[in-house]
Amino acid sequence: MRRADRLFQIVQLLRGGRLVTAKKLAEKLEISERTVYRDVADLQASGVPIDGEAGVGYVLRGGFDIPPLMFSRGEIEAIVLGTRMVEAWGGAQLADAAREALKKIEAVVPPDLRDRIERTHLYAPGYRVPEAMRRRLDALNDAIRDRRVAAIDYRREDGDASERRIRPLGLFFWGGAWTAVAWCELRDDFRSFRVDRMNRLDVLDERFRDEPDKSLRLFMSRGRTE
């Protein structure tokens, strides 16, 4: 969790008007109590009215609020639908992140906008997405972020099967199917792989370097010209 997100979460957890111990905050945020003490001290120094002390607990004084975020009706609907689509069709980690992001927005918007979030009747059912697919998407997303090589067993639409070592570069959702764009070491070129046709996916400890001639930027530029 980024430090800015952690500080925001501390403020949210102290909103209830009840004394919250550093131990409870540390457990909730999965950090050390020492980090809690330091973060609370920084929040107090920046003007956030937090009362309490180490060994006793903390509480946020009434009347403090984060400046409200203002959205139009269309913007609210777009945010809610986007969140629901990520929850329905994304990896498990992204789904959790989308839910938490919407909670943060609900916590800081005015009441009328909060009601509008609840009244948004736009949905993206995702009951057809198996948990194994969600885990695979998470693993590929991690590999892209960490620049790690992946080994896959892949079966094409015509039934041809092969083992590949790939450098995952990006994930693309096509309204029912995900593809991973990667540099394929077997073909020595860019390839797109349907994630649901990967019979095996192992993200390796081996990392790859950014290379301009094997980058997602080049792949996208080729697509635009072609």
C-alpha cells in the first residue's frame, strides 16, 4: 500500500468517534505499530485533529472532513459501472482494489452523490469468470508490473499446442475474453495469447529488461499503422 493511501485509511478508520489503538490500526493495515505511531504523528503535524497518544489509542475529533469530491451524474455512473466491470471481469486483486476505491469515493462525496452511487442501475455480471482465470489474470498483471518472464502451455483455436517463454507486456479485455500481449521468445516477435487458452502459466523469477524493439509502445504503434 502506498503511504498516501495508508494515511487516508488511518483517517477513515478513526472517523467513528471511538478510541482506536495503534495495535488495531496496525492489524487492519498490516503494518507495524511503529509505522502507525509515525504516520499518526505526521498526520497530526499536518493539521489533522487526531487526539490520543501511543499506548492509549487515537480518535479523530468531530467536525473534520476531507473536502468533498464533486462529480456529475454521468461521471458517477461511469465510475460505478467501471468498478463493477473490474469486479466482474478482472483478476481477484483488481476486483478488491476496485471495491476499495469505490468505498473511498463514497466516504468523501456529499450525501446526494453517495445516494446517486447507490441508485446507479448499471451492472456487469461476471458469474462466468472462473476463479482460476482470475488468479491467472493476477499472475500476468504481476508479471507485467515486475517485468518477469512467464512460461506457458498454450493451445491455439485450431488445437495446435506449444510451450512458450514470453515477456508479458499488456492485458487487453475484449468484452468476454482477455488477451495477453507479449514478446514471444519462440517466435522472436510479438504475439497475442488468449488467457483462457493457457493450460499452464508459471511466472518465473527471471526478469527482463525494457527494450525499445520489444516494447508495448512499439506493438501499439504497429497496430495503429497496420
